[in-house]
Amino acid sequence: MIDRFELLLALAKERHFGRAAEACGITQPTLSAGLKQLEEALGVRLVERGSRFIGFTPEGERALEWSRRIIADTRAMRQEIATLRKGLSGHIRIAAIPTAMPMLSELTTPFHQKHADVRFTLISASSNEVLRLIENLEADAGVTYLDNDPLGRVKTVPLYKETYRFLTSVSAPLGDRQKVSWEEIGRVPLCLLTPDMQNRRIVDRQLREAGQLAEPMLEANSTIALLSHVRTGQWSSVVAKALADVFAFPNSIRSIPIGEPEIVHQIGLVALDREPMTPLVAALIAEAKAVAPDLAKRL
């Protein structure tokens, strides 16, 4: 039955029968047969079928919620038993917003020093996608904004506050300034993150409040792409200060503070609020709480 619940989760993730079967390492007929057996066991239709996947029935949506809970409990049980036998080991998947990706080493490195048998996978995602990945058990934890979009039922550990800098060439119109305003930023050609990213929505909101419209000449869903363009000296951008600080810019590029109002947003670790928690996630939360005071001071 648990294996059939896994099929339901795969279908919720892929929204496509063929891709869900491939993700599970089985054929599409085997997937369909497993879902049919689950429907027969529960006595209801779970999936709206046509020539392609249409969606879940209301009963299917509820079954999906229970499947997540049951699979999460099963994984927690297996991890806890394995930990009792051989210590903490396994695989942690962390989804993080792009602006926080460079900061993850501040969490993963001390964790690895204490638990050398734990492997990490880091996933760059929008703030909405971070929450979806955690909810669907595709990520064990996330690093995202804690004070913008509703987070749902998650445990949170504040890590640091995100502030912003204007990056531009010293030879650009605002390149000699000690501080710039949002109104001035809105008058120059920019490269920014794509609109699905929370950072971009923050920048757009500030520009609108300053009477400007964000019309970037280049958009990307990668902060590295933005920073590499700024590095050429031909582009300007608005990025998180912590991100600007870790990127090696030539002397021809300036990171300029943005004047009032100074925008500050809380970044933190999130994980599903559930008991029992897996040993890996519990250890990650403990490490986040340990490093948070130093991060908050430095960033």
C-alpha cells in the first residue's frame, strides 16, 4: 500500500502519467495498474483520466494528503531505526531561493563536520516552489522568506535579514554615488530576476512605490547569470547584499546602498511541522539554531 501511495505522490509531482512512471522506475501500465489497485482498495476514484492526466478527484486530493503523511511517517521511522543502529546518515534535500543559495554553505559545512555520513542535495527554487517541494516530500527542508507569502504548517528558524544593494559600473550614470534611491534605480536599464521570484516582486513593489515601472532589459531565474552580466560593466542590477558580498567583482563594479526606505526581509529555514520529525531534519534544525546568531551578526 505504501508503494501505491508513492505512485500517487509521483503523479502529483509530474502531473503526467508517463513522467510519473519514469520517475518511479516503472512502466506506465504498471503505474496505471497500481493506481487502479489503490482506488479499488479505497473504494473511490482518485484520478480524473482521459487521454492524459486531468487532475485528482476531491477524494483523490484527500488521499494525496494522507499519502504524504503516511509516507513521511514511514520515512521518519526508517531513518530513526537506521540512526539507532549506525548513527546519523542518509540524504538531506534542501530547496532554497536563489538569493540564499550562496549562504547555504554556512549551514551545510558545520553540519557535515558533525555528521560526515550525511549527503546533501541543494535545489534552487522560487519561494512558492520551495514550499511545494517540502509539502510534496520532494525536499526535506527549505531556506526562504519568512515574512512575505503565507508559509502554511511549517517550523521556522530565522537565519539572517536580507537587505539590498544596487550594482553598477563606476562609469555608469549612478556609478559615482554613495547612495541611490529607488526612484533613480527605476530610471536606468536593469537586469533582474524573473517575475516568479519573490526577490523580483520585492524590487518591483519598491519601484512602483517610488513611481517607477520595472522594465528590465534582461531577466534570468539565476542570480549567477545576473551577477555575471553586471561583472561585464555593461549592466546594472538590484541584488541581496549578502549575495553581492560573496561575489568577486572587479574594482570597476560598485555595490551601492539604497536609501530610504531601507528594505529588510527575514530569511530562514523551514520544514514541515510534524511529529515525529525525521532525525535528519531534527539535526538540521538544531544546526540552523546554532549558526543563526552568528549569521544574523555578519549578514
